Amino acid sequence: MALVETPGAPLSKAQLEEKLYGWDDSNQSNTIEVFIHSLRKKLGQGWIKNIRGLGYFIPKDTPKGLH
């Protein structure tokens, strides 16, 4: 997953879509939000953070099992 490749660096929704699907489309899709919600539900709320207006990231100080 793109977030694990760059811990601590926020990735925008467009960047995540590009990495996951290989396209840069301006369609309003909530696929990324649904995917992030699902991951947070499975991993716990502290694993994936959001900086409003910037994007999602995994903090550098996450437990070793994820990296």
C-alpha cells in the first residue's frame, strides 16, 4: 500500500487514486474514503491519520509489524 511505502508523508486522495488505479480522474468518488474507513476499522483508529486538505498518512512511530 502506498501509505506504508512512505510513512509520515501525507498522500492526497488524487495521489492515492493514481497509485491504486493508475488514473488521475476528477470524478467525485468516495472509494478512497471507504477504503480508509475499512482499514481504520480493521487496524484501529490510530494507524491512519489525516491532515485536512493535505491527505492521509501513517505516522512514522507505528508498531514494527506494519512497516
